[in-house]
Amino acid sequence: MATPDPLFNETLLLLGGAVLAAPIFKKLGLGTVLGYLAAGIVIGPILRLISDPEEVLHVSELGVVFLLFIIGLELKPSRLWQMRGDIFVLGTAQVLFSGLLLSGLAYLANIASWQGSVIAGFGLALSSTAFALQILADNGEANALYGRRAFSILLFQDLAIVPLLALVTILGSGPEASTSTILVDSGRAILAVAAMVVAGRYLLTPMFQVIARTGAREVMLAAALLVVLGSAVLMQLVGLSMAMGAFLAGIMLAESSYRHELEADIEPFRGLLLAMFFMAVGLSLDLNAILSNLLLIVAGVPLFMIAKGLVIYVLCRLWGSTKEDSASIAALLPQGGEFGFVLFTTAVSAGLLTAGASSLLIASVTLSMALTPLGSALARRYFTGEQKREEIEEDFEGAGADVLMIGFSRFGQIAAQILLAGGRDVTVIDDSPDRIRQASSFGFRIYFGDGARKEVLLAAGIERAKIVAICTHRRDITDRIVDLIRSEFPEVKLFVRSYDRIHTISLRAREVDYEIRETLESGLLFGQKTLEALGKTETEAAEIGADIRRRDEERLQIQAAEGLTAGLHMLHTRPVRPEPLTKPKRQPLAHEADSAGQA
């Protein structure tokens, strides 16, 4: 029997480690990133089941490339232009001040000469894009204000790798090489970026149009991989990071009609390779270097992470971020990054760092990566607390109408159209600044305010309102507003959007004047139209819909009196016979499951 290929065995080990570690760490609340790291450390440095972690790391770096491509797809050029201040001002300040501070610490620690300490300090000033963005994704905060600002800093760090590599050449070769090196490297980078922009504008979309006409899905997948990897290699050839090339390609396709198809094709590769990247970082952790320099690393790694975090916090506060957002960014970006590996290795070749110093720095960066998910979780739990929502000044000038609507989600918007078309004025309040700005762009006047606060309701004219329509999305918020109004304004009529039938029963117990489940009527209409498409007349479909609506109401009354599992006999679980439609004669089955118990 043939011996299995070592590459095959290593792949099985990595997949097995990911499958075991990620769910465990996710369940413990530590995040998948820390799980992948732990699996890599166990497989590599501890059990030594994989002998060449560098090869795994080299391949898995494509996960970072695909990650930046997908981020680029979701980030239109107009939005990127809006972030220019965060990228070029805040990003520049972070790299500069963090680099100078960490360079001083490296020199005081006698890691290298002043030239080598500068490279060490600026290398440590770069953070890990993969780790930070994965943590944001795990927490669902990639689009939060602090998440966008953190991404802007990371984006500038990727750009900074070019001048930093040029700095290695300058410090290693002397000042005479400085001018020519900077000009040549900058010129090549600018030409490559210009070529990417031109290709994205005039070549990529027409290429995908031609491929889409063939109907061959596998060719679309191959073209997507070609675009991502080709742009990554182009940027690498001119000294920029591969991730930056993929990001630019994504930006160029952000407004393409093929954006969602490309994202769906790339996503499986991104997720798997990114998991491999985190595991490869764990595999490459040099335990011997850590043990031989244990005291220096134990003292040095927390010190440089705290110093870097403080710089980021102060700069973000000066740039206008809240205390909570500044602390979140500082807890997210204190670690060293994968580009530090490249910088330190290049510095060894230039004679600025010894091999031992480079190993020490790489081990420190790797350890800082391993500590980041845990540190971010602790900071999120104990220091930053719940993220403070963006607020705008409350202004209720002109408020006061027959109907006070609380919440302007999709449900509320449709209901408001009916009321306005019927000639009734509506005062709308919502506590989402984004929703208010979006609605104002369509000509709606919405007041900012929290409907769960009595003073806001008074300012919005609740005492003059005949009906309060509560159209908020979350059940707990709806219940809180209902309880407040029932307690403080008992004479007001309450019309409430219900989340599901359990919520409906709860609202009826609170004696609201009218409630409706958000999906009831749309589901009935959808079913009626489907029946019509299958041959029923409009009248027959409407009669069936009316029968279901009546049954649903009777079942709700039974459930309110006897419990959620009551009223099973009101459900249809098989087609009703005979046709045409007559009153259903089917006998109830007491043992049937209440599969639609919460519909």
C-alpha cells in the first residue's frame, strides 16, 4: 500500500485542528482566532507534527489576500474617499508616533544599534490586518464607527510597508542610496496602482460580461481567482503588499453588477485560508526563542503592546473618537503584524539586525498576535463596556400630530405611507441617526429620540396624539415602550407591531388596542397569490385566506387562555378535500406537533 503524501497528512492535521479548536473556543467566548492559534501551537511547537511551518504560512497568506479583496468589494470608491482623513492623517500619525516610541524602547533594551532599533520599532508599529478584521467580524462590528476607523489605520499600515522597506535599504547602504531608492520605489508603486485603476475601469467588468455570457460558472470562479491573485502578484512585484493589490481589485469591482457573484465565489477560499493563516502563526511560534529570552519577552511584549495601545488611544481621542471607540481601537491594534516578519527578515539581509534579534522580534510579534484576541475580549468586557451609540441633538420643533410613530423601520415606513395618503399628519421619532439621515434624503422629517424615555415622548407630542404606533423592531424595546406608555399615558391608544405570536399574546395581556404580527398579512397574501398561480380563482384564494386568518385569530384566543400548545386542531397539515372550497371537515389530531407554534 502506498505511503500517504506528507502534504496530504499535514492538510488533514490542519483541518482536524480547525474543526476541533474553533467550536470549543467559540463556545468559551474566546473567538475562533484564538482557537486556530491554539491548534497551531499544539500541532507545531508542542507535538511537532508539522516540520515546515513556513511553507504553510506562505500558502495561507492568501487568506489575507482574499480577505482584503472582499473588503474592497464592499467598499465603494466614494466611501473610501470619505475615509481619506482617517487613512492618511490618523494612519500616518499612528505609524509615525508608535514607530518612534517603540524604536526608543528597542534601543533602550539593547536589541540592536540605533539603525536596527528604528526598523524594529517601526516593524512593531504595524498591526495584523487579518487578526483585527477577523475579531471585528466575529463581534459583528466591522461596520461600526470604531471598526471603520481601525480599518483605515490598517489600510495605511499596508501602504507604509513600501517606505519602510526603502528605509531598510537606506539605513543599510548609507544616505547616498536614499534619494534614488525612494524615487524608484515610489515611481514603481504609483505606476502599478495606476495600472490597476485603469484595468479595473476598462477591462475587468467587460471581461466578466463576456465570461458570464458563456454560462460556465467554473470559468467565472477561475476568472475571480485570476483577478485576485494577479493583482496581488503585481503589487508584490513593485514592493507593495499582496493584500493591497487584492484590495484595489476589489475597490475597482465594488460597483460592478458581478460583485455579489464574485464575493460568493471567493468567500469559501477566504474563510479556509484565513483559518490556515492563524494556525500557521501558531505553528511558527518559536518556543526555544521564547524560553531562551523568557524574561525579556515576558516583560517586553506586554510593554510594547501597552505603549502602542496608549499611542493609538491618545491619537484617536485627539481625532474625535469617543472614549469607548478609542479604547476599542487601542485594544484591537496593539499587536505586531505579519508585515513585521517581512521587515525583520529584510533587515537581517541588510545587516541591520542579527539573526537572534530577528528571531526574538518575530517571536514577540507572534506572541502579541496570540494575546490580542484575549486582550480584546477582556477590554470589551471590563473596560469599554457596551459601545455607546452615535447620538444627534434632539429637536422636536413642529412635532405633535394625531399619530405618534415610534420607530421608522421598513414596517413603519409602509404604515406611514398609508397614513399620509389618508391625509393624516404623523410625528415620527427614531433613535438611529443613520436611518434619520437616510429618510431625510427622501424628504421625510423624522425626529431623533429614544421612545423609551418619558421626556422624549412628551416633547414629541404624545399628549396631543390620538394614537401611538409602536413600530420598533426589537421585542424587548417594544415591550419597554408599551409598559411606559401604559403606566404614564393610560388614555392613549396603542397600535403595536408584534414580533411573533408569542409576542402577540404578551401584547394582548398588556391590553394594547391593536397589534399585528409583522409577517401575517404578507404571508397570507403570498400564499393566496401562489394558489392563484396554481389554478385557483382570485375569489377562491381570498376565501381560503380569510379562513386561515379566522383560524389564526381563534387559535390565538385559545392559546392566550390555555397555553402555546393549545389549538392544534386549528392548523391545516394536509390538503383540504373535496374541492371546490367548503368548510373543512377534517377531524383534529391531538398528537400532531405544533410546527407553527411561534409563527
